[in-house]
Amino acid sequence: MNNHEKLKEIGLKIAYYRKKKGLRQQDLAELIFVSKDRVSKIESPNSKAFTSVLTLLAIADALEIDVRQLFDFGE
């Protein structure tokens, strides 16, 4: 799995856990102090947008998951 595929997988996991928690993209954006567009780009499987580790940590905290769940690629 290359890095682009890993970023895609992380975004899809964020969307999954966000929906599982009953949050809209806007809700998550407000919790982590970014724009809804930023959350949309992070989650988008076709996006080439990069995000910081700090943002991923904030997302994991907001979703009440261990950040390692975002990086479990099952390889």
C-alpha cells in the first residue's frame, strides 16, 4: 500500500468513525477548530490534501478513538 492509498484509508476511517458517532462534518470541524471544507478534504478519497499529525490527534480525540485506529492498515 503506497502513501496515497494510506491517506485515502485514513480519510475513509475518519468519515466512518464520525458517522458512527452521529456527527456531521461541520460538527467535527467545530470540535477541532478547522473549517468544514478542511474536514471534507481530509475525508475525501480523491483528495491529495495532507494534514498534520496534530490535526489527526485532535480528530481522534474528538471521535473518542485511539489515534492508532486511523493507522491500522491491516497489512
